[in-house]
Amino acid sequence: MFNRRKFLQSSLFASTGWVMKDHLSPILKKTTVNKPIVISTWNFGKAANAGAWEILSKQGRALDAVEAGVKIPEADPKNHSIGYGGLPDRDGHVTLDACIMDEKSNCGSVMCLEHVTHAISVARLVMEKTPHIILAGEGALQFALANGFKKENLLTPESEKIWKDWLKTAKYEPVINIENKVYDSNGKPLMPGGPYNHDTIGMLALDSSGNMSGACTTSGMAFKMRGRVGDSPVIGAGLFVDNEVGGATSTGVGEEVIRIVGSHLVVELMRQGVGPEEACKKAVERIVSRDPEKAKTLQVGFLALKNDGTYGAYCIQKGFNYAVHSGTEEKIYDSESWFK
């Protein structure tokens, strides 16, 4: 005999069980995360990644890895856009900018730092030893010297020669130097083969514990006005990390990145479910849409890493590349671009 009450009870329990099972399935579902992994801007990021991988491959912390990684190009006198040997401002001063950010949103930054090669390490100490996020200029140098860093001359003979050649015809006005167009008075490239004015290494790493950190360091735009600061040391512009979502970094003309708070924008787009490359593309679109004609003379690139280990990049002009190092690959990729 049909019992309506028992039928309803059994149907309710069955549907409840189905709902509970459906609710729990995302939790119970196993997912594979590509970790550890480190990515960085430009082909010189390959050597930087190798330094970071030394730490990541031994279950080290992402924060230690990104600091160790970017210190490699900072110390390379042949790299004229970062650290020792970086091209000076218009007055001949080599000034460095850097920032670092860990999985807990702790961050530190230095701007217009002179006489210290490893700006990234000073930025980390600002994060760990002060109540502040940013130290600049003389204050940043004073802090670095007080913490054991040695004062040194960052202007190498090669960089000084490039600067003096540029001075022969340069006008003292705030004209943005377009990447790959640093010439002498005869129209000859001052640094044949590059990297010219790439101006940044940004690095993001995901460690074996699933924590992410990022670092960004530069000597800034070649022959910039004294005191100019780009996006590289600005948290949210040149670098941003959110452990629940992922991280992003940028390279190129920093003024344009700052206008849209670029790296933060990329991370927020990933939070909404947009993939890394597409998030970088949308950030580029925002720059291009502001002034399409101006965009034809600019280079900006974004690089992003999600907390599942997927990554991607996008830039305005062709020519931006990035380096990846994980347990399965060590490779340099060319970024997709807005202008083909």
C-alpha cells in the first residue's frame, strides 16, 4: 500500500544526500598543481630562474627563491637595465628601484637607491625590519648602510661610455625612451644585441608548500630625469601577489602601468576566473584603449602566475619574452602581443 509520508521522507533524504554529495564533490576532487615553479620577465630571466630553482627544488620558500633569483642579474655588469652596470639617469647617477612581496601580503620597496647593487635585498629588509613599506633616496641608502651593505660605484666604464655618447645629442627633456632605440650621435645602437632599455626583471615563484612570492628590480628607464620612479617598486603596479589567487608583474614603460595599477588589475581579473594570459591581455587592452595612437610607440608586458601553477603573458608590441622553470620544463617563451 502506498505510504505518502514514507515516500516524501525517502525522497527528501535522497535529494539531501545528492545535494550534499554535489556540494562536497569540489572539495573531494583531486587537482594537480604545477609546483614548484618560477617565471620571470625577459630571456635573461633564465639565469635568474636557475638561481631561484636552487632553493625551490629543495623545498625552500618562494620568498627566498625570488630574492636569490633576481640578485643574479642585479650583479651582472653586462645587463644595463638592472643593478650594477645599469644605465644612469640624465645626470649620470645610477638609481635603483625594487620591491618584494610574500604570501602574507608583507611587502617592501626601495626607490632611487644609489650605491648598493642588491636593491632587492634592501627592499626585503624594509619589509622585515621596519614598520614601513617604502624607503627612498638618501633614507634608503642610510638604511642599507646601517644594515651592513657596502657603498659602491654602480656606474661601470661601459655604462658610463654609453651615457656620455648619449649626452652628445640628447635633449634634457622628459621624453620617454622607446625600448630598443638607444642610439649614439651617428644613429648606431649603443648596445648592439640588446637588452637595450628593457628596464626590469619581474619574478614570481610558487613553492612546494603552495605559497607564492614575487620580486621586481630595475635601474629604470635609461637616461631618465633625476628622481624619476617607474612602476617597478610600486606594489600593485609593477608587482602584486595574492596567495589565494596568484601574482603578476610587469615590464616596459612604467608610467603606463602605474596609470592602470597593472599587476593588481591582472590578479583581480584572475580572481574573477580569467586565465593568466587573458588577464594580461585585458590589462594591455586597457592601456591601448586609453590612447591607441600613443600605444603604437609603447612597450608594456605583463606576466602572471596563478596559484595552481598555470601562467601566461601578453604585451603591446612583439618582442617581449619570459622564462619558465619547473619540474617539467626550463624554457623561454615569446609573449603574444596586441600589435602583430
